[in-house]
Amino acid sequence: MDHPSISVASFLKPDARKNPFSQRSLHLGMRFSSGIEGAPPGDMALTASNKSAWHAIGDRIAVITLWVNKTFSETGQVRLSSVDWREEPVVDFNLLSDHRDLQRLARGFRQIAALHDLPPLKAVTSDAFPVSFTDKIRKVGTYNTKNRILTRIGATLMDGPTLLRQLIIRGFVMESAELGQALQEDEALETYIKRATVGVWHCSCSCRMGTADDPMAVTDNEGRVHGMHGLRVVDASIFPVVPCANTNFPTMMLAEKIADDMLRTESIAQPAHRVALA
């Protein structure tokens, strides 16, 4: 499992760009409730960021990323691609297998797009466009001398006339429909979201904990693999569902709890020997 996310980017005007002495990329984080039936409070989240410190084009792009904190899509798969253990497995998160996740992203996408028409945001941004972490973004985002030169040239051109800036955005950054096209009708927006949705690097739940009679469970609540002796899994993969937050703290808490259980079990099984001193 992972949190499905979608983003809207815009050109950040020079006076609104981050302090050049700061390395911080995230400037705003918030949680909110979708109000959809069955979802708990705080089931949605978003961040506003200004990207890479070294990437000149990224420094001119502001991104609002929206994601589903409490996802209902639980049908991802990890499959072996070969009998050779060194080959990468095939991973399919199936992020939008539950239509409720698609509905919430579509609603949030429209809300984020509408924000760019408000005077406060229009004062600091322009040329809003949908963006996703595509192969094009990965390629241009790789840190190397060629990209440093190309992005520096592209960034200089972005600060020029509007038409030139839009050409740079389409050529270097955007790999999808215009924002207006994506918002024209529900079906078009859903098609775009299905194509552009990515996770937020909170991969988890591939070895879920659960009872021995649960066909989807791999481990018990202490990380012991069902049907195997002496084998435990202790990481984010044993979460029964993806947490509504970053996975690092829950993983550390899980590891500490299971480590304590292992030490306590070992101490009970092997009582300390008494030594008589003369």
C-alpha cells in the first residue's frame, strides 16, 4: 500500500522565491477532512513546496501536492519477475483500486486548481499546470553537469516572456494535458488522475500482520512469519494498513516493541545461571 497523490505546479515569480540561504523545500503542510462517507477525520493532506536547491528550473516551480492519507485501496501486488533472486520484482500498488480514493483526489485537484485563481496566489504564481513524477521529470532531475547547464539556461528563459516560459514548461516539465483540459469534465479529469497518480514513498503492507486464519496475513503481531520457525519480518511491510502519516516513526516504534518482545521471550526461555562464590 501507499498514499495516492496528485500535484499542481506553477511558475513562482522572482519576488516570491525562497531565501537563497535556506535549503528547506517544504513550506506548508496541512491535513484536512474530505467528509466522504466512511473516512475518518484528517483523511487528506497536502504540502506546498519549492523544489531542488541545485536545480535552477525547480527553483522557479512551486508545487502543491495532495494525497489521500487514509486510503481504501488495498489490492496492490508484489510478484516475482524471475527465478533469479537478483532480478527486481514486479510491484503494482494499484493505488486507485477503490473508487473513493479517485473521488477524493479529483475533488482535491479541483480545489487546488481553484486556489490558483485567488488574488493572493496569483500575486506570487502564474502558468499553473498539472505535474507528475514522470520519466521526463526523473531524467531532467538527475544531478549531473549536463542537467546543471541545461536547467540553468532553461531557468533564465523562464524568467523571460510568457510565451517562452510556457514553452520551457511544456518541454522540460509538463508531460500531460493543460490544467484547463484536465478540468473540463469529470471523465477527463478521472482519466488524467488515473494516469498521473503516484505514491509518496510510504511503501508498506506487503507482509501484513494478522491472525493465522487470515489468508492475507503473513506474520503475527510480533513479526513471526506464519508457518516458519525462527523467521521474523520487522519493518513497514508488516503494517496491516498504511499509517496516515510518515512511516519512519511507526517503523521505529514497531521495531523497538518487537525487539523488546524478543529479548523478554529469550530471558524467560533461558533463565540466568547462579554462580556460587567461595
